[in-house]
Amino acid sequence: MLRYSHRVLRGAGRRAACDLCRPAAREATPAFASSLRIPHTPSQVRAAFPEQLRQRASSFACSGLSRSKATQTRAFSAEGGKFGEEKDPAAAAAADGGTIEEKTEEQEGGENEVEVNKEVEMLKAEVSEKTALAKDLNDKLLLTLADMENLRERTRRQSEAASKFAIQGFCKDLLDVADNLGRAVATVEIDADADEAKVKAMLSSLHEGVLMVEKQLASTFGKHGVEKFDPLGDEFNPNSHMALFNVPDGNKEPGTVATVMKPGYKLHDRVIRAAEVGVYQSP
């Protein structure tokens, strides 16, 4: 360090001497150097300009020491911050291969990439959830459509069966009436040699059987809502009566049913067959 300071001082003295000699040298040529007595050697300069040389040397020495201190400081900083000195962020970033702005941009880019990855994962999870939900709803829709098709087909078959076998119960009840009617007919035997008493007995038995069949038939009709009506003596009603002829009679009120050719029938208060009648009229 001491030797370095001496070298600085000697160099500063030489530079000061040169600076002091330059003005005189510019004003005088070498031919007149000796006559003008311009100093050329360092010893002559020191003898000619003692005070100026001292001031200039001190200033050069201070500037040289300052430059050497700055150089040493940069060297210490580059070596890793000796003597407890802190590293400069810009210098550290430059030593690592980039500026502070570049490092900041890299950090922000890394953070943005992490956020983008998180959002992508969230979107993938949401898409997977929605896909599973759509698949479940699609399966439910297909099952519902299949159930509706089965219900439609089952309803069609039931409708056809209902229209085809709607009178099944009524026909089943009429079977007993047909059996009784067959028994009544079987009691009558045609015999040319039969006497009168035997014929009366057979006819009486047939009559009883027919009455029984009629009674059972009326019971079967009533069971299924079929009702027989006889409008004899009632006022003529075109909704439930069918007039076949007129009976002139001044003693009866005109428009009254005089005779019934066929009785009428109703099914649950609906006329299924109108009664065929003859109606009184004024002569």
C-alpha cells in the first residue's frame, strides 16, 4: 500500500510538471528554449515552480487515491462482499447473467405460469364434472324415453283389449240365461199320441221355465245397468219413443202412448233402444 502511494505521488509530480511546462512550450520553439530558459527536466521544473508543483501534486495524489479506493471497493464487491460490505442488487443481478428488470420479469412470468396452471386444472376439473353430469342426465333421459315408449305400447294393448273384451262380463252372465232357456225347451217333447193332460203338463212346465229365464235375464240386465221401460199411457217423448202409427180416439188425450209394440231399454240412463209405440190422436 505504501509503495503504491509513492508511485502515485511520483506520477502526480511528473504530470504536474508537464502541465506547468506545456504553456511555455506552446509559446516558444525549441530554438529559443535555451534563451528563454524554459525548464525541460523534472529537477529544473521543481526548481522553477516549487509552489505550483506542490499544489498540483497534492491534487493529483488525492484523485489517484480516490480512484484506487474505488477500484479496491469494486474488487471487494465482486469477490463476494468482503469486510461486511453489502452487495449491490444491480451488480449481483449482472453477475448472475441479467438485470434486475429481467429477473423481475422472470419471477412475474413464473408466478403467472403457476396461476395459469391452477386455472387450467380448475377448468379441467369443472369440465370433468360437467361431462359426468351430462352423461348421467343423458342416461336418465334415455331411460325415461324407454319407459314412455313401454307405457305407450302397454296402454295401446290395454285399450285394444278393453275394446275387444268390454262385454266379457255381460256375456258370462248371459250364459246362465242360455242354460236355463235350453232346459226349458228340453222339457217339451213332441208326441203325436200324447193325451191332453200330458200336453198341459208340458206346457205348464215350459211356461214356468220361460218365466224363470225372463226373470234371470232381467236380473242380469240390472246387474250391468241395463233397464227395461214400458211407456204405456205416458206422454209421447221423441227422445225415448218411436211412433209407428196413430190411434184415433176422441176419448183419450192426443199425444199419449196408446200401445207398446216393443219396450225400450236404457243403459245407465242412456237410451240404447227407443220403445216402439202407437200414439193417440184426435179423430
